[in-house]
Amino acid sequence: MKKNVRIKLFKDNGRYNAPVFVGLNEYTALIPRGVEVSVPYAVARMLEESQEQDAATALMMTRMAGEFEERAAAME
């Protein structure tokens, strides 16, 4: 038996307002944002890992942009 969990995806009036398509094995769904829904645990975990990776990528981009600015300033 597959365990379901309740999730609520972040929603705003800008970039994060469209539903999120997920597909995992034979499970597919279009998950609305800002509404609590029930999804299989594996799908919830996949979305959580995706959010963690997005945060890590944003941090890395910020760090690399700072390094670039420092190098550019040193060349002036």
C-alpha cells in the first residue's frame, strides 16, 4: 500500500502561481499551488529534493556572481 502525505506548494502572484506537473513511474499529476493536496510519499519527497536543489543552485549562483565581480574589479 502506498503511503500518501499532504503537501501545499508555495504560491505567489508572480513566478510561482502555475500548477506543477509531476511524473514518477506511472504516477502523473498536475499539482495546484497554494492548495493542500494528498500525494504519494515518493512524490512529496521528490518535490522536496527538487526544492533543496533549487536552493543550493541559487546559493551557488550568488557565490559565483560575487567571485566574478571581485575578479572584474581587480582587473580594472
